[in-house]
Amino acid sequence: MTKIDVISGFLGAGKTTLIKKLLAEAWKGEQVVLIENEFGEIGIDGGFLKEAGVEITEMNSGCICCSLVGDFGTALKDVMSRFTPDRIVIEPSGVGKLSDVVRAVEQADLGEGAKLNSAITVVDANKAKLYVKNFGEFFVNQVENAGTIILSRTGNISDEKLQKTLDILKEHNSKATIITTPWDQITGASIKDAMEGVDLMDTLLKEVIEKYEHHDEHEHCCHHHDEEDEEHKHHHHEHEHHHDHDEHHHHHDGEECDDPECGCHHHHHADEVFGSWGMETASKYTEEEISDALSKLVDAVTYGTVLRAKGMVPSVDGGWIYFDYVPGESNVRKGEPQPTGKFCVIGSKLNEEELEELFRK
């Protein structure tokens, strides 16, 4: 299966620098083909990529998302047949519309041998406001259609300006994963995981579900579920037997049970009982602030029944803070930089507003 990654970004955002980092740190051992298109320019970045052993199809006669769309499917099929690559990376013109590139990939009729793996937009953290104002039609399209937004040049930006940039991006795309950590502090492998949707929340929720599904006794017998994605908060409620987003209730013996302490033993699935809440942040914290917040999670009246919390956030001292929590025990320690800060909480009848108030700075 060939993975196709589209890495877009406005002029000068740092697309090629990102690709070089991923080649060196995340895609080693893979056969990668880069299809690049510089609007009206000769492909000046081809040299170092050829030195890295990457085959390149340069498209310089026009924009990949306009004059070349007609030939794009043919070019992709040619790349597939000539190289049988593990990955095709498409670096469109800086003034191209991401929606057009994604559509061109989807319409290329590549069959089951290839899939669109990710749609990335690289954004200069200092220029989002300027670009929305002056080049909105193109810049906003790249933001709106991205599955992952990777901020460049965040190393020396103030927290206030970074937050304003995030607010602008979330206004146009509330669902994308946003990587805020400076590139020299994060590995290409971590960026790859974020691009491909490896989610800490999903991993943690599966861990809790597996743990509790191996126990016959459940002290919680029902839970109301709703699913919502507001701004960049992630509210995951996984259902084995329900695939809609409407509120639903679990009944036993024909009666609805709303008591989480009823102790009923009706072999409910863990994913019917537990919910989860998560929040991403670029704010910096101290270990004391995290420890203090974790110590308050025992208050089930305020926060709900919290069974597990985990996350990693930037530290005010320039490092990163990792933390884990289970009732009666918490651990706060130093760790490696991540794409962006994240809080994940698993439990029953969680009060999401209070949790956000507890952790947000």
C-alpha cells in the first residue's frame, strides 16, 4: 500500500525543511517519491532531495492544482508503476489550494494500491493574521482542508502571539491536529505520528476499556453519551453497539438506571460506561501547577469519577512535563517534547467544563 501525503503551506512556510526532517527522521527505510511543483519556478530544492536518494517528478510548467490537474492522475500512476513506492509526498505550490490537490488525488483512480494518508498545512506562526487578511482565498483554503496543521518558527514567539495564531487557525478549522512545538525540539517520528492520527486519547481509552472489560464486576451501570467537537477540545465516547451521535441510555430489566454506584452486574461493556475528555494546549506549566491540578481530581462531585489521566505539556523552564494519574496516585516527571501539549482524562460522568477550567491557563 502506497501512502500519499500532501504537504502544503503558503510561500516560505517551511514545507521543504519539514520534508527534509521527515526524510531523515521518520521515513528512513521507505522508498519515497516526491512530486513537487513550484509556481513558475525551477525546482531549486531538487538537489538535496536527490542526494537523499529520493526520486523526484518535478512539475514546473504550472500550478499542480490548475493547469496540471488534467495530467496529475497520469503522473501519479506513472510514479506508482515505475517505483512502487512506500510513500508519495506531494509538495504543491505555495499559492495552491489544498482542496484542489486533495481532490486531484482522490480522482486519480489509483485503486486499492494507494491511499491518501494525510493532508498537511505548514503555517508560519508569525504570519497567520497577515496572510488571512491579504491572501485569504488561498491561505484559508490550506487551513480549512488540513488534517494536521504544523506551525513553523514557534521557537521565539511569545505565548500571547502563539495563542492568537491558534485562535485564527481554529476559527477556520476546529478539527485539525495542530503541532506547536519548535521543530528542533521534536523528532520527525513524533510529527509523523501526529500526521497519521496516532492519538493519545484513543490509546488511553482503549487501555482503560481493555482493563475493565476483563473484570466481571462493574460499579457503574450506565452513562449518557454525547459526542461533540468544539474548537480544539476532543470529546471521545466510543460505542460498540451504537454508531450515531444522539444521546442514548442503557436500560436493564426494562428500567433506566442512572445511579453510577448501583453495583449492578449486567455485564455491560466498558465502552458503554466510560467517557473521555481531552484538551490540547500550547501554554507552559510548572510541575507544581500540574501536581496541584491532579490532586483535585479526587473531587468526583466537581469533576466526575476520574479513573485515569495522562498527558504532556510544555514547561516554563523550557523542558516538557509528563504526568499520569490514577485515584490515590499521581506521577509528574520530565519528558521529551511532543507535537503540542495534551491533557487526557478517562472516567464516568465527567464534567467537561470543570475539567477544562482546571487545566486551562
